[in-house]
Amino acid sequence: MKVKIFDENHEKDLEKAINDFLSTLEGEVIDIKFQVGISVFAEEQIYCFSAMIIYQ
């Protein structure tokens, strides 16, 4: 069993990175975990979109 972790600033970038990885994966996906982190710096909101794919 292995894991692959993705971390992007935009949800579309995360979607593309995951789709690119899955298109080349020769194993089986066991699970996908998704998380969004939000912080505020001055008046700017900063988002962090991340996912972990567990696969064999």
C-alpha cells in the first residue's frame, strides 16, 4: 500500500493534479481523503486544497 499527497492553492489545480496522477496509475485506488484549509493574512484569505490518495 502507498500514499500520494497533493497540495495546491486552487481547487482546479488540485483537480488537474489528481486526474493526471490517476490517468497514469496502474494500481487500485483504496481511498481518497480531501481537506481544505483557510487562513487570513491581513485582509487576504488564503486557501490550501489538499488530498491524499491511498492506493496499491
